[in-house]
Amino acid sequence: MEICGKAVTFGNDVNTDVIIPGKYLTALDPQELAKHAMEGLDPDFTKIASDGVIIVAGTNFGCGSSREQAPIALKYAGVNGVLAESFARIFYRNAINIGLPALECLGILGKVDPGDELCVDLAGGEVVDLSKNESFRALKFPDFVLEIIGDGGLIEHLRKRLRRDGLL
Amino acid sequence: MNISEKILAKASGKEEVSAGDIVEAKVDTVMINEITGPLAIKAFDEIGIRRAWDKRRIVMILDHEVPADSVKAAEMHKIMREFAREQHIPNFYDVGSGGVCHQVMVEKGHVRPGELIVGADSHTCTYGALGAFATGIGSTETAAVFATGDIWLKVPETIKIDVSGSFQRFVTPKDLILNIIGQLKADGAIYRALEFAGPTIDEMSISGRLTICNMAVEIGAKTAIINPDEVALSYVKNRTEKPFKPLRSDPDANCERNIKVTVDNLEPQVACPHTVDNVKPVTEVEGTPVDQTFIGSCTNGRIEDLRIAAEITKGRKVKEGVRMLITPASQEVYLEALQERLLEAFVKAGAYICNPTCGACFGGHMGLLAPGETCISSSNRNFIGRMGSPKAEIYLASPATVAASAIAGEITDPRRLEM
């Protein structure tokens, strides 16, 4: 499993209110949410992201509310994955559960420039900056988390488990 | 083991667990509101299971945008109502029967010591005030809990915070937690459990304990928890008939860090734009003009909060050109405030009383800010755009500081007001 995309960089403590403000949360359509992704921080974000990007950020990415609309908005805006020094735990779980890879990658912020071409090997945890020909090590996922990502998110993963147990 | 480890051991059917273990735990109660709920319901439908694992363990609350302020909000409410009906969920709080979800959870007896509670809202950590292990989750995960009743959790390390000393007049638990947030910073407790203890906590009301546990998530904590004492047990027993078994930390239980705080000399605290950890003593920001003042939310919309605000507001007038919004956290709080004639004091002072809802705190309705406006709020987040325009500024403080600021029209130390 590999994800690739141009890097978009952010600093520390990017909160879910700037990822998707509360006033848009009555929208259930992911495309509608995506239109407002990162609106509070960068009004041009959705234009940049539409080609497929990887977010590189500092500590505590996704802090604040539990709104799953935050990773959904990012995913549907064109974000293929998020690399951060650390994550707020609810955002992290939400991202994995909806099939948006989120990897802890210590020391990455400041080493990658916006626009760099990145590729991430999800199983091995290797991040390659093709533009700079450098590589970084992300924290490897536990096996069961990798399975959830491989299945495309928690719902499919759970369906598989329930089918296996004869409950579905 | 400490209290968090004991609850997670019990919930996962193990004799013992320790920090770092990943456990598959049985959930006692799961809560959704109408912002996170419809997504959870959609995900539950996708799983394909017809019946939720246990309808009595699901609590559904409409709070963020009640009554519906738009057709879209009305549609979210409708999805919730239909699911509650289809699944025969007894604990559904519609418009008029509840209020802000976390307040409803505790006052209607859905939180008991020793239980594991998950909720699709980040401030679920509030319930630790009653000795439960409670944490926020997302919508998809909630759907999985609806289907199975299980969730995987990592047993967190614990940061123990020992609090001693007595608060000065008009200095409150909100000032304590803001001060702690300012010290530990927004990522200071990521994945950790905060355990509050010490003589100040022993003497603190349930309302104050709820406030400090509520804001633990603002420093990234998974939860906050207080060992249940007689005060907590009697609060719970008055609200539930369901039996429960309180758990408490062993005297020698380990923790990752132990922080000591004294409140004797604590000044009122203010979190300045645009992060909750940008905390200063009120004396450093006094005189900042405000356009709107807001008292409400799951952090500080309880009767004690309204009492202290009314004490300051009574017989005075809200400064001309300044708006003061009062949003009781629940129907129960609203009724008490009515019976105690607090609402009368607010109205006479020129404040505007809103119905119980998350309202302005969440930036959904009832008091959004225009570009260039400044608000001082008793709520929990001052992020860019949180309460409306991304060009507005939000300060966070205690209800006492907010009320004093409404009267003066600028950020004001409540200790200055002559009573």
C-alpha cells in the first residue's frame, strides 16, 4: 500500500474548527464538506489539494472537536494522507476509520517544502521525498490498524469480521 | 492500578492492565448528538446490522442547533428522531427535554462511577468528574459501538494533578483549568489521562469538577478523572436507580507525572486569541473592549455559573453597545434559574436569554460574530472561526469574569467590582 502526492505544509496545533468550521457541519454530503476544507487557514487550499496532496504538519494535528467531518473534508478535497509530528487522538482514530492514512513522523516538519513530491509506504512506514531524494521514517502502524486501512476503513473492516463470524 | 486502569481492566474482563496495553473493552453507555449522530447512523446502516447491540445503552441528544435554525439542521434532527424510533431507544432527548449533551448525561443519571462511556463529542471527558472513564470518539467508531458494544482502547498513561489551597472570591475552577492548560500547552497531555486530586478538589462542587474535567481535551488528554467521593456518589444516587461499583486508585498507583498546583494566589485567567493555551492573568488583558459576552456551554452553563454571573449582574446594566448572551446548559438549569429569579436579574440588566443549546459556543447559531468583533466567553474554544467569522477574536474566561466584562464593556477583573 502506497500513497503519493505533493506536500502541503502546516504548523502545530491545527484544530478541527479550522479544518471544517461548525457552521458547515449540517452538510452530510462529503463533497459539500470538502468545499470548505481548511477554509480558516488557507482559502486556496481546496484548489491546491484537488490534484491529490499529502499534508505535512507539526504536533497535535486535528486537535479540538471529535467531528469526523474534518478528516472527511480533507479526504474528499484531495488529501491522500497526513504526516504529522503527533496527532490529537480523536482525529487520528477518525482518519484511520474513514480510510485516510495518518502517520506519526517525528522530525518531518521543516524538512519537507510545500510542493515536494512525497510517497509513503504504509506498511513499512517509509516516507520518500522524491523532490529532495531524502527519506524519513514514520511510526509503523500496529497490524490491526493496517488491516483497517487495507480494508478501506472501519466499516468494511467490521463487515468482514461480522461475515467471518456469521453475524452478517 | 490507578482508577483509569481499573475501569479499563473491568471493561475488558482482565484482572490487570497497565499503561500502553491495547484492550478490547465493553462500553457501558454511548452518546451521540445531532452533529455527529447522523453520520454515525449512516455508517451503522452501511454495516448492515438491523438492531443496535443494546438500545438501553445508547443516549441520543439534540443540542448543537436546537430548535432547528435551518432546513439542514431540521433534517439532521429528523434523522435522529427516526433512528430513535426505529431502534426503540428510550433515552432520546428531543427539543424541550434535554439541553447540552454533557450536562444532560450527568443530570439525567446516564453517568455512573466505574463505568466506561464513549460519546461522539470531544467533551465527553467531562464525565470523569463522577469517576467514570469517558472519552470522545468519532461517528464511524460510534457506529461500530452501536453494532458490537465494543471498542479498542489504549490504556493511557496518567498525569496526576494535585490541587491545594482556597480560591479567592470570584476565582473559580474555570480559572484553575485555564491556568493548567496555559502551563501544559495544547499538546501537553496527548493520549494521557488527567487525574485530579487534593484538598481543593475534595472541597470542589460537582459543577466545578465537571468544568475542570471538561477542558482536559484542550490539552489533548484522552480523559480526565476524579476518584469518586461521597459528594460524587450522592450526586449520582439521586439521579439513577441502576447499581454501580465505584473504583478508586490504589494509594501507591503509578503515574507518569505528578504536578502540584496551589490556588491561593491564583488570579482570574483569560485564554487569549486564537488558542486555548494562550492563557494570561486577567490583569494583563484588562481594558480590552468587547462586543459580545457569552455565558453558557458544557463548560460553564450550569446553575452555579449562572448564580455567580447573576450576583455580578444584579442591579447593574450591561454596557451600552455590548451584548450579553445567557444560554443555560439544560432545561433543568433553565428551570432552576427561573425559579431562583436569576433570569429576571439578567433581563433587567439588559442580557439576552437564549434557550438551552450549544449555540454560540459551537458557532452554529444564536450569537455568531462578525468580522472584527471581539467576544469574551465562558465556553471552551477560541479557535479561529469557532464562533462565526474567522476574523473575530475570542477570549475565554470564567462566568464571573465574563459577567464583569459585560458590565464594564471591556475585559474586567471581577474582583474589582464592589459587591
